[in-house]
Amino acid sequence: MESLNQLSSSLNRLRASVNVSLSNYEPLALVAAPILTLLLARLLQSFFDVISENGLKATILGFFMSCVKLVPGVKRYIDAEKQKVVDKMQTSGKSKRDDWISELPRTRLGAGVIEKMKDEKQKDVVWQGRCSGTVYIGGTEQEGHFPLINEACSMFAHTNPLHLDVFPSVVRFEAEVVAMTAALLGSKEKASGGQICGNMTSGGTESILLAVKSSRDYMRAKKGITKPEMIIPVSAHSAYDKAAQYFKIKLWRVPVNKQFQADARAIRRHINKNTIMELGDLASSFGICLHVDLCLGGFVLPFARKLGYPVPPCDFSVQGVTSISVDVHKYGLAPKGTSIVLYRNHDIRKHQFVAVTEWSGGLYVSPTIAGSRPGGLIAGAWAAMMSLGVEGYLENTRAIMEASKRIQKGVQEIPELFIIGRPDMTIVAFGSDVVDIFEVNDIMSSKGWHLNALQRPNSIHICVTLQHVCVVEDFLKDLRESVQTVKENPGPISGGLAPIYGAAGKMPDRVMVKDLLVDFMDSSC
């Protein structure tokens, strides 16, 4: 009791002393001081968060550019210059939408609409054998695999797997497409755990979005992570950026090694208590999710391994892999709009689903982002896989792998070019220290080729498909000629995009580059 009295006496003396000290200040100052201190602390925290996310250099540059744009007339000038670049990217200042239909016709066209569609289709560029990726099925639209999947899609065009009881056929097709794909990616291996499951989606981006969303929610339930972070190499697909923006996940992009492969040490430095997912080989050690993006290679690598190519394990036979995305509409030769997301077990996949219990329309549950889904595409994917079988995929893989190696060898024989990284599959990327590679790309475009321009380093690539098997020599011939043309006559060609790609790569203000892309997209769709 005596000690409590002493403590009370001490507190009273302290209170009296504090009151005497504070009596020298205005009451308003006493109220405002802690509020202002809190606001300052919050501002500093936000500032350090921005630095942590974007880096000191990018943050200072962004702040400087924001201040510059406040100068009268500067923002207007920058916007005008950006519009010029957007117009250039669209190949002309005239909007392509000027003659687009903007309202329903007063009188029905009936079957005549098909003729109108045929007329519009004639305006498409020649894509047969001329595009990087894009069309993966070989031959023409009138022969072979094309008519088969078109008929399958048409037969089930009216169906929707949302209605399980009405269309059990497409429900079965989806389950079997998922199971067949899972079997290619280790579901039959003992190491997989025997619970591999998944769903069909509209494409690789949706598959990645769902894998990230499911991993985020799974790690929140498992570890209580409320401020999720994700680690990916700088070369990872932009779908991860989209997922980070959609689902409020902090994204760390880490450098790759000299072979442009994921750098395990760089990934390790960013793993912390909030990490939910990484795209490397450390996940199992740290108890976090590991996603494997096989959107491009899912229907090539398993068969390439069977053919004797040195393909390291990259499926559910690898401990730590929790999800895989794989597109059937690429080398699976299914109709566009078909992809698959797979999970190691049902506990993870359950976090993908959305269940609603309080809707006046009844109880509702949906497995993917879309509610209604096109059963025709699911049927087309099933038809593609069943018609080809292991035999067909092996034959296709052999053809495109051999074509890829021929292209790689041909590029290496052009002294002005060099191969980027180590092409293990069907993408061959190349750059140059002698000529402007984007100018080479413009010349190739003028010859009818549609390749992909890359940055960091500046380069272009071709994604080899069945369409290219019979045009390898044509491609290499045009590439040699294009390099020689640029070497002898350096400088951008009229209408070419080389200046834009070159400037964008060197522009330090990445926010401005981002604004350019957004403005371009806004005026294009």
C-alpha cells in the first residue's frame, strides 16, 4: 500500500510539472502539434515507401518532372508532343475509327452480314508464315486442323458451362482438358501429391491473375499476410504487373543473370515476412508459393523432353511448385481464348473461387473471373487435344524445334547480329552492336514480317510456330538483306517506328512513357 501511495505521489508531481511547462504554450498549438507531427510522419512514410518501390533516382526524377509540368505552358507542350508520338504509333494522325459503325442499322442485314464480314476480313494483313507467334496452327484456314476446331466451336457455340445441369457435355470437356494438361505437367508423378486440379480460363493473363489472387488469399489464410509482396524477374510477363495492380500486391522486379535467367540471389534478397509468391526456386525453403508460367511452353517442353532435348524439370514433379499457367491456344493448337491454371492441391484452388450467399438471385459460386464462359471454346480445345494426341504433339514439336534451331544458326551466321540469351525452346531473340536493330525491324516490317520489338537490351524476336516451318529460308534471306540495307543506309525509314522505340528505351521519365502507352491505347480501342 505504501508503494502505491509513493507511485501516486510521483505521478501527481509529474502531472503538475508537465502542466506548468505546457502552460507557456497556446492551447491551439498544443492541439495542432501532435496532429502536424502525425501528418509529417505519414508523409515521410509515404515518401520512403515510394523510394522503396521505385528507387531513389526514379522518385527524384518523377518529382522533378511533376514540378516542371507545373510551369505554365509546359504541360500543354508535353501533351501536344505526346499526341504526335501517339499519332505516329498509329501510322497516321487520322483515326482508324472514323468509318466504324456507331449505331445499329435501321434495317436488318440478315445473312448478308456474312458477306460484309468477309469484306472486312480481306483488310487483314497477310499473316500466313509472317507473324511472330500470333497463329500457331499450321496450314491455311481451309485445310487440316483449322476446319476441325472451327466445326467443334460451332457445334457448341450456344453452350455455357455456368449451367452445369444444362450442358454436362462442355463441363466434361473442361474437366478432361484440365486433366490431360495436368498429366503432361507431372500430375501422375508421385512427387505431385496426387491432388493436381485446375480450371480453364480465357487466356494466359487470366490464368496468371487467378494464380496470383489464389496465392495471395491462401497465404493470408495460412500465414496471416495482409501486406502481400511478390518477386519476379524483370523478364517476367506484364500480367504480373496487372495482377499486382488489381490485387494490391507490392511487386519486386529483380535482375536476371547474363543468360537472362532468374537470379536466385537477387530473389533471395527480397524475400521477407510479407512475400506470398516468387518465380524462382526458393519457395519450398521459405514456405511461400511458386508459380511456373508455362503459357508458351506448356505444350512444347514436355514433348521436347521426350524427343531428347535437355529440358530441366519445370512442373509439379518439382517440390515447391504450387501453380502453373499454360495456354492451350498457343502450341496446344486450340481456338483463341483457351488457357488453363493448375494448382498443386484443392486447398490452394479454393481461394480462386467466389461464393455469394446473400444475393437475392440465389446462391452463387463461380470458379474464374468470368461468370458465363463460351462452351464453344472449351469444346474446341478438347477437339484439338483429342485429335492430335501425344503422336501429333510430338510431330509438331519436332518440326518447330528444328525450325527454331535453323533460325538460330542462321542468325548466328549474320556477323552484325548476336543471339540474346540461350534459346532453349522456340523463341529466338537477337540484337546488334553494329546496326540499329529497330531499323532492321522496320525494314523487315516493310517486307511483310511482323516481329516483336524488345527492350533492355534493344532487340527483336521471332516466336516460331508451325506457320514458319516452311519459310525459314525466306525469313533468313529477308533478315540478311534488311541488316545489309540498314548498314549501308542507316537512319529511320518513312513511317517506321524505330525512332519511337529507341527514344522510349532511353527516356528516363518512365511515367511519361507509361502515359504515352495509355494515350495510345485510349485512342486505339
